[in-house]
Amino acid sequence: MPDSNVPELSAPDLAAVEPVESFSDILSQFEKNQVRKSDDGSRQIDATLVALTAESALFDIGFKTEGILPLAAFAGKEIKVGDHFQVSVKGRDAEGYYELSLLKVVQPKDWSLLEQAFNDKEAVLGTITAVVKGGLTVDIGTRAFMPASRSGARDAAEMAKLIGQQVRVRIIKLEVAEEDVVVDRRVLAEEEERVTKERRYSEVREGDVVQGVVRSLADYGAFVDLGGVDGLLHVSDIAWSRVANPADVLAVGQTVEVKVLKIDPEKKRISLGLKQLQPQPWDSVPDKYKTGERVRGPVTRLTEFGAFVELEPGVEGLIHLSEMSWAKKVHKPGDIFKQGEIVEAVILGIKLEERRISLGFKQLLTDPWAEAAQRLGPGSVVEGPVTSFTKFGAFIQVAEGLEGMVHISEITAEMRLHHPQEALKVGEVVKAQVLELDKEKRQLKLSIKQLTPISVDEYFAEHKSGDIVTGRVIEIADGLARVELGEGIYGESTVPQTSQSALSVTAGAKADLSSLTSMLQARWKGSSPAATPVPKLAEGHIRSFRIKTLDASTRIIQLTLN
């Protein structure tokens, strides 16, 4: 029964009080109010995935209209219709869908909340809306500016890709009166990285075997990301073999398994090793290599003192300069070898403690001294060019890699030389007689004068020890007198304090040289002039001497004053 106190309305009156909005509009407005009143970005809603498109996922969130999330928000995770997710509502897009977020981050809706987030240094959620001069604009409930340097993007192209993306930022400047808000995205990433690095650093221990990704390469090694903290893999610890450039072995982005060699707590540095996970090649050297064996490998390095040859990765041998050639003196390894060249050598010695292997190259060649010892005995005659001089003699090349020395006293018997160059010159081809060959010392003594026919042969044939001869003193030095007994014939005599006998002039007088030849010939035939005492012996004197020693093999004549 209708209430009598309520006036009855006619049809026109009912039409007058009908709501002007449809139910659909009222429901839509209600949902908006619900979002505005109940959702500050922190309330989580259980959402059910109902549909997938090429770029987005649609969710039933209990409202009239579905919520939407870009597929990129799932970071490649596989999802399917019917999956449930906890989401937050950010607002609505141009098509009427509710924009959702998987993050539970405070998104201020008024200045009081912005001030609180600024004071507490809390992260707030924002959407990058545009690229502007010097940076980006971000919607955090009000328009904010993010400098390019604090965006985390490396260039303008990366900044452009951020438009439309939801990001976490920190308010670093807030002036309410001027509505000036500046936000920083990079500081949050740096803080997260620092926390991750500290955590990871505390987890790593020396001796651990860990996996990492090569982050960058340098001449001295590679930096490896161990999951938030970097370690240095030095070039010397990449492989047992010599690595010239880390890029020859590693590549950026490559996953590697390494060993933690050392941790520096003060500098927070981690040293890594890759070769330490491989067997040490020197451990097998005693079983693989023996002295006297032939080996083969590439020349890896040339130094001032020799060439290094790789026998296997991590094992090298050294060919010293002195072991490169029998034939010539090698001044630098580059004269014989080239880097990278494959060579053969003989193992001369192995020192395991020092990890050294000595190699020889010349041992694969014919030793000219071994051959010379068989064919060049004393008395043999050789021929070759003069190669060099010293103060005491000249060197003659007898064969390839074989030189002999002619002492200055064995160059000529016709005159006393002060330097070999007075009689010889470099390049001059001469004949010489072998006096001695020492294979062990690699010495060959030669004589040129032994092959030179002189009148001394006749002199030796006609004289013997004890004969009295006449000669002219041509030089006195160190208590010895050099005496000319004939043309090209010389003897030596000690100089007494006073003369026992003499022939010719007194000291300081000029000798009658015109009669010297006839006098000497007469003395050779046995005649002897009368002796008269004279004072002290001097250069230029013609005297009578007795032959003390007469050695035809060495052509040495020793005299005593008669």
C-alpha cells in the first residue's frame, strides 16, 4: 500500500526526475572514483591473464574494463592465458584500458606525497613522456625533468627508446611554489649496482672456480663480470702458452670459467686465472723430451741473446746466439730466423727447476772444425783471404766457418813488423802453412813466412852451431841485439857490458858498408879477421859473433858476442 504521505506523481513528473546519465556512464564513473580513491599505486590487485596480443597482455582486474601490460614488462618470461599476477593500477590509456604495473612503488598523487618521497629519498614510479633539450620529461603525478646525464642512456637514440616506458626515479629537486621537479634514474641503478657488488664481493673466495662473462678487453688482460663484481684476468694468466693479445683468445660477451687467484680487500680487486684450470705443461716435460732429441716448433720471440721456440703450448726452448751457426759469428737472431718461422733444433739441456730448455741449431749442420781436424794436419798448405787484423796477427778464412791466425812473427822473415797491416791487407788472398790445429779450442795457427823461399835456407845449409860469423847490429832493445848476418838473415845476441872481441869501428863511428858483403862472404867460408878490443856494443857496429843455436825449423839463430 503506498504511503499516503508521499505524493503521487504523474507520468510526466516521473520523466522529470529520471536520471540524465545512463547506468553505463554511472558505472564507469564509479570505477574511476574507485581507482582514484582506493589506489595510490601501492595497492596490489590479483589479475588474471585473459588475452595476449603481439605487444600486450590483457588482464581481468575485477573492473568493467580490462587492464593492460606491455609484454616487455615480463622480460621474456613465458606467460599464458589463465596465469595470475599481482598488479598495481597506474591509470587509463587513450583506449580506455587500465594501465597496470608489476611494481609496487609509491606513485604520488599530490604534492604532499611528492614532498614526503623527496625528504625520505624514496623511489617513485614515473612514465617518460618526451625527449626535451638536455634530457627527458617524466610524469610522476606532475611533470618532472630528468637530465640526460641521469637517465642511464648513452646517447639520443637510447633516450628516444625510453619514451612511454615506466621507470623508477628519485626526486633530487622539488620546489612546490614553482612546480619545479627534477628526478634521477641513474642514482637508483648505481645504488643497486653498489649493493649487488658488495654482496657479490663478500661471497667470492680465493680458490673458487666461478663463471663469468667477458665485459671488456685491454692489452694487459680481460675484465670479467662475475655477477655484479668485476675481476681482472691478466694476459699472463689466460693460457700457458704466450698470448700477445687477449683478443686473440677471448671475445666480449663470452662466458668463461675462471679461478679466483687473489682478492685485495683494501682495493677490492679480484685477480682471476684461466690457465690454472688446465694441466701445467711442464709437468710432462721429463717424459716427453730428452737431451739430444730433435724438436720442431715456431719461433715465438727474438731477443738480443737468442730465439725462443715453442715446443708445445706453455713450453719454450731457447736457441742462444752461440748455438746458431758454425760458419759465422751471429750478431742478432734476426740474421738467421724470423718470428713465426718453423725451425728444427736439438735439445742440448733441460733444467726443470728453472723451466728452461737449451736448444742448438748449428748441431744440425756440419761442423767445419771436425772436418778440418781430419784434413788439415801440421805442414798442410791452405789458401784464403785476410778477414781481419789484431795487434798480434792476422786472420785468414781457410774454409766456410773456419779461420786461422797468422802471428805477426810468422808473416815475413825479411823485416820486423810493428803491425800486420804493414805487410797484408783485408781481402788479400794468401797461402799459409798449418803449424797447429786444436779442435777443442777451435784454434788454427798458420805461418806465411814458412812458405817464402829466402836466402836463409842457404845460410842454414852452410853453417852450424859454434861457427864464428860477422854481422851488423841494427837494433838494441831490452838487453837483446838484433844482428843482420846477410840479406834477410837475422840473429839475436845478448848485449854484454863490455865487448870480448870485435871487428870494425869504435862506438859511434860509421861502418864501411861497401865492404860488408865481401867480409860476410869471407866469414861464411871460414876466414876470420884479426880481433881488436872495442868498447861497449852499439847500433851500427859490425862485430864477430859465435853461433850458439841454429834451428832450421823455426829459422831462429841465437848468437853470442865473440
